[in-house]
Amino acid sequence: MGRRRASTYGSTRLITVIGNNSQVVPTVGLLVGGNIPVVVYTDDPHLEEALAPYSGVSVFPIAKDYTEAPPDLPDSPYIIAVNPDTLARQIRSWLPRTFAIFHTSSEHKGRNNASGFLNLSPSPTNHRKHLLRRLSTLRRVDKICDMVRHAEFPLILMYADPDPDAIGAALALALIMKSVGAQPVIRYTGEVQRYQNKLMLNFLKEPIERLRDSELEAADVVAVVDAQPGFWKHNPPNAHIVIDHHPVREDTKAVYCDLRDHYGSTSSILIEYLHEAGIPIRRKLATALLYGLMTDTADLSRHTTSADIKAYDLVHTKADLYFLSRLAKSVVPINMLDQISWGINHRIVFRDLMLIHFGEIQTPDLLVQVADSMLLTCGINWVVCAGKLGDKLVVVFRGDGHRQDVGSRARSAFAKIGSAGGHRTMGRAEIPLGGEHVDTTVDLLINNLFKRMAQKQREKFIRILRNYLHGPGPTEALPLITR
Ligand SMILES: [Mn+2]
């Protein structure tokens, strides 16, 4: 056995391995492969021979059954490579006190490492599971490629007004198809409405267009992403490929189905495909996928699994984060600014509530935008914005969900006289009117919102709000420069 004493090494990288099980040789191989000096203590007389091919390793004998510490034991870390666990604990009893004690035992079925020791490497069971998952993903990608390899006209279809997740997933699927020479087209069946989605399509500069009837007939492979054929009430498409994360519909049938309703986004599924298949994700695609993932999971805060977080990890460094932050902030139409400023100037603040009544409005979006923005005010935990839209009073609630549950506020105030509901951070009520004057909606708002407030205080609020509404309206009030 080695004649040099372990302590003479003096390297801060030195690692001590104690034991004799089948893990010793691979462990030593791993360490010396990285030029890490290793000292081995073993009661197995044949081990030195087995370790002979490795340089940088010294082998020393130790008392039979590891009953006592060898002289000149180096400092931590220690890797204990023995079976059974009782023997590992026996060795630990004479080791110096340290956290850096690893245990690597021969594999036992369905059993983890002995408690109190650190794992040296991921368990082989997990490793195999991971490998099998990768292989099944690769089989999926192969199957898609086989389906489109000889297709004349593969069509990727998104449902209705395509949302960011559908756009990201469609582009990723197109890239997979293109890798085998197919030339898919991406289509949607509704109308792009949201400003942010238009901005995204502009950024991507991809030929994503509205479906023409003839195209569906001409397509020889139809893939539906981020939806299922049954979403189309009239003439659901006959899909060959369906990839989606919405709840599985019973009527969804296709040659290729990947339905994962536990995933936060369809983009996450496609990121996995691209990653496992080794298909590079370029900046624009990464941006589209990340935006899809983030919008569907509300920035990884809703319906998010570890798979989504892993997918996030794979694309976030590649994406154009400046563009995404511009996109995230582009929510207020410029022609709404005067109305918003009127609202801010005609607010009522009562304790932690900000209340604004806009009088007659053209769109409930105004209430939503203002309520969202005013929640940024320090000390304001909930915001209520109201407006008369045609022959109904719309009341939008926004809250922090921490001190206020605005959904239940909306219900207790208005459920008896209209439709009202929501959850802790968002609520909405719509109260049908019978041709009443806008003044009456002020009473309706105050008296129902503050049922337990003293009459006098309520009257004061009603007076203030009515005065506001009798003054100059949102578009005449302020000589603002519009553009
Ligand atoms: Mn989605």
C-alpha cells in the first residue's frame, strides 16, 4: 500500500474516501479525472490493485471493519463508501465534526441514502427516470417529424384571438417541422385584438395570418396548439396533432396528442421539445416563448409547475428582456390619458380605499386601467372604479388580496341587485339600470358599498361625487397636451 502519509499532501482540494463498496472505484475515477488528489482508506486488500490505473490516488489500510480512525487522517471532506448504513454511522463516530461527510452506497431498490449524510451524486434511480423522460420526449419529437416529413401543406392552427402562449408554441412547433424540411404555415381563426399581441407579432415579423377557408381544406397535416379542436363550436378542425395544456376534453382525438393540463403553458411543453432535441432557440423565438409562459402563469405565480420553471430557465437568458418589459408596460391607450387624469383629480379616499366614479363611460377598460394603476398608491389597499355604461352601472374592484378580499366586497355590496363576483384581488359588479339618471348611480354606488356607514357620511360622499359629475367632464376638464 502507499507509503506516503496522507498529511503530506497538504492540498486544499484533497478528498478522503473511506470504504470498500462498489462505488469506490467510480468515485475515485470521477475525482482524479478532475485532477483532484484522493486518499483512500480501506480494509479491502484488493482495492489498491483496482485503483492502480488512476494517478493521484494513495491507498492506505485501515482497521478491519473500520472500528477506529487511522493515524494522520486528513481534514474534511470525507466520502464514506460502505454498506450497510450501520457501518457508515460507525465510521462517522470517529470522524472530526463536520458537515462535509458524504455517503455513497451500492444501489438499493427504493431506498435513499442513510440519513445524516450528504448525497455525493444524484441517485441512479432519479438519473434513470430523467433519462427515460428525455427519451420519451425525443420519441415525441420524432413522431411529429415523421408526420410532416412528406407533408405538402402542414398547417399550425391557433384558436380565435391568438394569445402569447399560442403564438410562442406555434412558432416552436413550426421550427421543429422545418428541421425536417417541412414548410408549415401558422394561422389563427379570430382577430388579433390586444395591443400587446399586435406589438409582439410586429416584433416577430413572421407570416402569422388569419386562416382562409381554402387553407384548411388544402392542409394535409393540421396541428392545433394551445387549444383543442372542440374549442371551435362550429366546424371543429380535423386535427392530426394536438399539443395543449388546457383541461383535457373527451372529444379530443388525434394521431398525435400531447395534453398536459398540469403545465402552466403550452410554450413550456414546446421548450422541452426543442431543448431535448438539441434544436437551438434563437432570440426572437425565446422572447415569444418566454412571453407566452409568463402571461399564462402570471409571471410564474399561477398554475406553475417545476416543468414551467425549468422551461423558464432554458429561455430567459436568450430572450429580449427589454422588449418584453416594454410590452408588459404597454397597457394604457394614449387616448385614455385625459380620462385617467380626470379620475385621479376626482377621487375620494376613505381609509385604505380609493373610489372613483367616472359618470358616463364608453368602455369598461377605463375602469380596469385606472383601478390597476391606483393600487400602486401607498396606503391604498383597494380601489373601486365605477361608470355608467349604457343602461348598467359597472363597478370594478382591485385589491391587494392581503388586507382586502375585494371579490367578497363586490358580492356583499352588489350581489342582491346585480351580478357581482371575483376573487381576493379582482372583483366586478354589473347592476342593470332602468333608464335612471347618472346621479342616481352615485346613490346606488355609495349606499350599497358602504351599507354600515353612518347616513351623514354617506350623504357627504354622494354630494362630493355628484358635484364632480356636474363639473367639467373628462375631456373638457384639463387643458392637457394630447399630441
Ligand atoms: Mn396557454
